[in-house]
Amino acid sequence: MSKKEYINKAEAELLHTYNRFPLVLERGEGVYLYDTDGKQYLDFAAGIAVCAFGYGKKELNDAMKEQIDKILHTSNLYYNTPVIDAAKKALKAADMDRIFFTNSGTEAIEGAMKAAKKYAYTRDGHAGHEIIAMEHSFHGRSLGALSITGNAHYREPFEPLIPGIRFARFNDLESVKEQITDKTCAVFVETVQGEGGIYPAKQEFLTGLRQICDEQDILLVMDEIQCGMGRTGKMFAWQNYGVKPDIMTCAKALGCGVPVGAFMMTEKTAEKSLVPGDHGTTYGGNPFVGAAVSAVFDLMEKEHITDHVQEITPYLEKRLDEFVQKYSFVKQRRGLGLMQGLVLDVPVGKVASRALEEGLIVITAGEDVLRFVPPLIIEKQHIDEMAEKLDRVFAEM
Ligand SMILES: *Cc1c(COP(=O)(O)O)cnc(C)c1O
């Protein structure tokens, strides 16, 4: 079938919830992807910050194949060995004490919301607690996660959502303080805001949040779904700030392509939180995803992925900064590690589309940000190749 035929078929079958790029991807190798016509693309999106090792990573694939031949699924009514290993590695990397595996980031957020509410319920002996979330945040599309997503356009058609959600301005401590009431049970924050436009948290903001939360026994919940798993040069972005959350969520690169998420918490939080009967999932943390997560953590350690991200980041920043110097419509670069954004004064969707023609996959964030979330294994030569292709696109704008 031709590309056009694939796309027509897809548009006739799939619910139209995405305006997709006209690209039918078939296979990948390293940091390159190939479409059904055999055209090669340099990938600076990694399936939205998922494919940390790019494509066709042998150790990862072998670990998964081996598990497929043993057992895929058992349900959570029984124990399984791969998830025990995966849990141990995740908790060690995150310096957390308890973990619950989910099937997606959204579900990790749902679980974190329930965990926070249950904590306050146990402590106070009654329900009715509130959550503070940030403007321009993104936490997912289910009704719970949507309730704390700071984008009115996403929320409006589905209201009424969960009551008791208050929004504060990101990186504005005073704004958070204004929203605190005696009912507040948790503050949810992305350590680096992703979908909203690549905004890293400021040190004073996170330090201040931690202090306020400690003083008032409010849980600090950090969404590390996009910025976690080595992307910022630490396993989790909060480790750059030395501000530890009470609950954190993780997904995307946790499975490097296998659908899995997790929420983790400290023992102190867990003691007053979810107990048998409060939460569950059929698939979550099954042997297959357990094997994948376990292999991902092993590989990240073996390949010193956080060191690599720290080493390569200044080069990506330098090449992106050159665009800010060279083109007046490139307003600003911001980001942390291999999670970077260029703020553009020209339509970002158009730039991303033109980049595809040049054989470069980049995505957008917010209204005006071109987002760079490449596989974590990229080298200088790939950054140069990206810059060359992007320069050709920018030169035309
Ligand atoms: C992607 C994302 C989510 C939602 O994760 P899904 O796996 O798509 O459900 C939540 N929070 C953040 C910060 C994300 O980037």
C-alpha cells in the first residue's frame, strides 16, 4: 500500500482525536526511524520522550522476548518475580519506599491523586480535601488527571470534573500560598513542565514548596512522567534540585515503549495511604512489563545514561542557542538536559511539518514551542545533523 492509502484507511477507522503528521512509521534503528516508503528520519521526539535507547536495543528486546516465552501475565492476585526486581530498581533510583505499577502515565496520576486524598482522609478522619495544581500543567486525559491539568481548553467540554481543585501559577510561590486552605491535601507539580511549553521549575520554587508542604503536612507530588528516567541528567529531575517529593509519578521512558507507569511514595506517606481494597489494576506490573522495566534500569546503569546526558546536554544547548542568535523569530531556548524547547514567533506546527520533509522528527509543546526530547543515546553527530536540517527549515521561514 502507498503512504496515502495507509493514511486514508487510518482516517476512516480511527476516532479522529489527533491531527497526525502524514507519516507512517514502520521500523527503527538507533536514533533513526523509517517510514513505509523507506525514507529515513532522525528522531528528536523519541515517541514523546519514551524511547530513551532509541530503537532496536538488543538487550531490551532480548529481555522482553525471554519473558514472553515464560509468562506474560498473572494478574495482581499473585506475586511475580520480574515485577519484584523492577520495583527494587525503581525504588532505588528514585530513593522511594513503595511503588504501584500502572499501565500509563495518566493512571499513575490517578493513583497519586487517590493516594494523596487517602493520606489526608486517614489523618483527619474525614474526606473533602483539595488539591492544588499548576497552570499550564499536563497530567493526562482521564477525568481525574484532566481535573488537575492546567489547560481550560482541554477541561471545558468535560466539566464538571473533580471538585476541590485549585490552580496556582507555576514558579510562583505566593500564588500557591494563596490557594492553600485547611482542606489542602497535596500540591501537584511537574518538575519540568512538558506539554505546557518546557518550563523547568525554579530552585526557589521547589525549595519553597517543600517547606510549605512540610509545615502544613501537605503532600508534595511531582509528576516525573516526561522529565524523569534520566532525561535531565539525573534519574529523576527533582534530584537536580535536591527537593524530594512525598509521591512521584513515572511513565514514558520507564518502559521505553512498553506501556507502563508507576507512582511511588515514601514510607511515611504510605503508612496513612492506600490499603487493600482502595486501588487496583488487572494488567499493572505484570511479568512482561516487569521484565521490560527491569531491563531499562539495568541498561541505564550499565550505559551510564545520566553521565551521558550531562555530557551531551551543553552541546545541544549550544547548537540550539545558535538559532536564537541567528534567527529573530527564534525567541528563546529553555529546558533541562535533553528536554529542550525553542520559543518561536512563527507557527511551530508548520516548522515541525517542514522538518519531516527534511527527514527530522521534532514535536511541539504549548502554543509556540518546538520541543526536543531525543533518545538519550544521541551523540554530537546527531545533534549536528539535527541542526543542519533545522537550519534549512528555519532559513525558509
Ligand atoms: C505524557 C504525560 C502524562 C500522561 O501520560 P500517558 O502515558 O500519556 O497517560 C502525564 N504527565 C506528564 C507530565 C506527561 O508528560
